[in-house]
Amino acid sequence: MNRKDEHVSLARAFHQKNKENDFDAVRLLHPSLVTARSEEIDLQTEFLGLQLSAPFFINAMTGGSEKTQKINHDLAIIARETDLMLATGSVSAALKDPSVIDSYTIVRQVNPTGLILGNMGAGRTCDDAKKIVDILQADALQIHLNVPQELVMPEGDREFHEWPENIQKTVQSLTVPVIVKEVGFGMTHETISQLQTLGVKAVDVSGRGGTSFSQIENARRPKRELHYLDDWGQSTVVSLLEAQNIPEMTLLASGGVRNAFDIFKALCLGAKAVGVSGTILDQLLRHGIEATIEMIEDWKKQLERLYLMTNKTTTADLIHNPVILTGAPKEWCETRGIDYKKLATRK
């Protein structure tokens, strides 16, 4: 089976719709008096010059085979009909094998005016990045970081020392925004600060809690002996907490996002927008395009209610919502010296 097809099949097999994660340890204060008006609610968000009509998007998933071309075709329809930004899976496969390029360019054919993000690994050069942007007519580029995945992958890379230089040169040479994202292992304060020194202005912290690529790659190993790495890394909530107090860094969040409430909590923790992959893919493969569109539109309505419930009218206002942390995220903050009490009293 094609490796990209294997990834989709295993991601679907391991997907747990109601799996508990650290979003469950985030609580919001209830204000009994609400002065905001429902007609004032505005879900729009903006970062690096990209204007999004809603504060969430369809994050990188797949591409590189006939089967994944159909999935990207359907995701592009969903993005077009819901006016969501869409990121492709890694386009590296098309650089290696031009015969699969249609599995990526289909998203631009189906959604000619939508916001499209290209995607490549940090092992790729700035010249590769320019080719990907040109191929997709991309509005921005994601550079993904996936060391654990590569090391567990039977045929994965084993050398990563060139990644910082590749990232720096790509940021300097591209004319479109660059977002550096993890693939479900999360980020620390130290990592984000290091990326900032390379010129990176936006990160997707993409934490543990959703699709585990160490679990997927281990399932592809004959002995499946690395199962202890299934839950490697920091959660999305913890990664957002790690990112507190890093000035002039745009935060995006993804990983383990199950519903509108998780999106809302990530926005309250500082994300400008939230990427969703596994939940949307599962809905699409189980129930089809129309049901996925319906779910996304319902999420927008739910977000409008949550904005109003917390007396906020814009996405930018959510950063002022007091946040109470319990359980593992609270313990993490105590251990790492993160001032979680300040989050509980902000106004």
C-alpha cells in the first residue's frame, strides 16, 4: 500500500472521537451579566496579512496518491463551501514524483479563490519551498517539524542538523508568510524562542492529543516495538501555555481539537486560529461532504454562542477571558514556572 494511503487508513483506525485530552482541564469563568449583542459577534481573525472569516481552518492531512487526491478534492469542496482556509499535506511527494502532483493541485482547481497553504518538511530547501508555492499558487507555506515521526518511520530520515538553516533561508526568501508547525508533538518555550531567532513569525504548536504519528509509524514497523512513544510530546494546551510571554510571535494551535469548545479554549489561550485535521477527516470519510459542511457551519454557530456567553464580540477579545487550569496542565505550569494564576485573573 502507498505510504500516504497507509497514513490515512491508520489515522482513521486510531481516531477516537471523544478521547479525553488536556482541553478537558481548561475551564472558563461564567459571567452572569452579558452586555454584548448577538448581532455584534464577529468570528473573523487575521494573522500575517491573512484574513480568515472564521477562527479555524482545515489543517494539513494528505496527498501523494490516487486515493488521497479524492480526499483532497473533497476537502477543497468543503473549504470552498464553508470559506475555510485549507492546508495540503506535505507536497514533498510531488517533488520526488511529479506524477502525483495532481493530488495536490486539485485543491486549487476546486477552490480557485480560497486561502491555500502549502506544506513541506524542514529538510526541504528554500528552492523547494518556492516550487511548492508556485505549484499551488499558495497564500502561505507550512514547514512541518516531525523528528519523532521520522525516527519511528521505518524508512524515515535520521539526520536533522540542516533544519534550522533551511527554515531561516526559506523565511528570508519567500514572499508569502511562513508558518512552522509541529505534527502532533507540541512545542516548548525554548523551541518557539529558537524559531523566532531564525526569523519565524508564526508557529502552529500542534500538540499531542489527536493523531499520533509515532503511533501510526510504529504500526508500520514489523515488530511494533516503539509503542511507548505513542504519547510522546506536549499537549496542545501545554504548548500554548509554554508560548505565553513570547512577544511578536503569532500562535496557531492544532492537535486533539474535537469540537467548537476546544477551538474556543485554544483561542482563549492565545491562538489566532485553530487547525483541525482528524475530526474533519473522520467526519468526511464516515458521513460525506454535506455532513462535514453541516458540522463546520454548526461549529460557527456554536462559537458565536460561546463568544456571547463570555461577553465577547470578536476573536481578538477572547484573549481577555479568564482561564482556570486543572489537572495535568496546572501541574505542568507549576513544574515549569508558568504563571497560570495570572490567566485566571486577567480582564
